[in-house]
Amino acid sequence: MRNVGQRINNVFEFYRRLSDKIKNDIWVAMPGIIQSFDPDEQTVTVQLSLRERIRSGEGEMSHVGLPLLLDVPIVIPRAGGFCLTFPVKQGDECLVIFGDVCIDSWWSHGGIQNQIEKRRHDLSDGFAILGAWSQPRTIPNYDMSKACIRSDNGSAVIKLSNDSIEINALSVKVNGHEI
């Protein structure tokens, strides 16, 4: 019986294939499409947007879809007791990054935790960064001179510049007592 080195017949090819195998088992980041959002848990179900190219046992190449990622924590701008929330919807695009280690214990309890399972760069340890988008979904009339909070279609906009705040909308509601 021949060993792997004899079957490949080239030590450099053997190490290239071994390196490819190792790299193929490491997940770093991939674009995805949100399938559902849980506003109470603030997690999403994500379908990764790229199919994996695999080689069958017979050596034939084909593309296969990756499984849905369930209960993926979302990443939004948040610090200092403030946050910016969005109405996350099915079909929104995102970027899923995968933790270096198992995030289960930290996710459940917060703070500093011991890793409960020895896994690295696994599909089950993803975070969905909202706001990544593909070219068909670029923002029209992108304002290069002001910071803006806006609807995608531009029908409602708050623009902030060095010396002014501009609000454009069909309706503006202000609640409060002090002006």
C-alpha cells in the first residue's frame, strides 16, 4: 500500500494540499443575508452568501451551500451607555466574522469566562456586523460633506455639519418639555 507522499509523488504538492486542507477548516469572515431577527435576544439567523467549492471523493469539484447560522449575535454601534439601533429585516446584508475561540460562555454570562469547548474559527461562533452591502445595494446620493442618519432612499435625513443640523422629512415629531 502506498502512503500519501507516494500517491502525490511530490513533497511540495503534499504540503500545499495539507496547507489548503488546514486553511479550508478555518473560518474568518463571510458576507451573509439575514433570514430572521430576534429583537429580544438581538440575534439573527444568517445564510452565508457564498457557496463552498468542494472536491468529492471521486475528485470532482462542485459548489455547496453552507448551513444556516443560528442565534448569531448582532454588532451595532454601542458604547458609553448609548447605542444606535436599526429595524433589522429579512434580506438585509451583513458581514459575519468568526471568533478565534468558542464564544458560548461569554455570550451566556458576559464578563471574562473560561472557554467551555476547545474550538477555533468555527461557524457556530459568528458575529453579524450589520451594514455591509453588495454593489446592487449601494446608497444613492451619498453625502460626502456631512454626517447623516438617513433612510436608504433618502426620504428622511438628519444631516450634521460643523455648524448646523438639517432635518429633511415629510413629518417631524418632537417630544419634550424643555427647549
